[in-house]
Amino acid sequence: MIYRRVELARFIYGDRIGSGSPLRPSVTVMVFDEERTKVLLTRRTDHGRWCLPSGGIDSGESAAEACEREALEETGLVVQVTKLVGVYSSPDVVIEYADGNRYQPLTMAFETSVLGGELQLSPETTAFGYFAVDALDRIDLMEHTQERIDDALTDVEAAFIR
């Protein structure tokens, strides 16, 4: 097993380590500039790494509603879902939280368009910015962020299932 420790949670990798762990449905929000050469990233308060805005789906809301809510909560932007990029559910990773709970992530990544709002910090973020997609190897990205951005930029009609 490989451990990646973060302040409030850690990613644990291993062959089929998700077996027996409950699935935790979540969404990832992608906001690109008009030329699709830059993507919006936030730096997380809990571990200081850069990532796409994201979060869990609450009971009683759809995946699209969760995506739009998470974008507003974490960035101040009002967005509309435009495309499902992919569904990510590797059984080889679990997230262990500080309280000891472990979940296998089941994440749906969506592209969005900005309808309004203004970029701002939140209790979950310490910084935000649009970053050149061809220079993301220069920053400390959270696990799986690069893969999801790359998938979105392939610009295929069908969603990825990973």
C-alpha cells in the first residue's frame, strides 16, 4: 500500500483496497477560459494542495445541483453544468478521514459555464486562479486532478468511465 498523508484526510492506494468500503458520491467542477487553455483551480485549506473545486453530493440533490452548489460555495461563481466529462470509481483507492471513516470515491467530473458571480475565497480555499493547462506540472496538484483535466481536453462526446 502507498499512503499520501494530508492534514484532514489521506489517500490510500492498494489492489482492490476499496472492497468493503462504502462508496461516497461526489462531483468535480471544471471551469475553463474561453480558449480552453486555462482551468480554474483552488488551493484547499485542509492540505494546501491545488485541485478542481469538488465535494460530496448531499441527499436530496442531483449530481448537477451538487456541482453547481460546490462551485458557488468554493469559488463564488454561479455555474451551469454543460457536459459530463467522466465517472471515476477506482477500487484501488480509498480516502480515510481524520475520524477514521474510509470511503471509496465515486466522482463525476463536469464541465461548466459561468453564468455569474465573482471569484472569492471560502472556508475551504486559501487561493484560486486560472492556470495554463500545459504548465500544471509546476504546481502541487491533488491526486487525479491532471487526469480529469486531460480527459476534458480530449473533447470527445462520450464520458470517460475510469
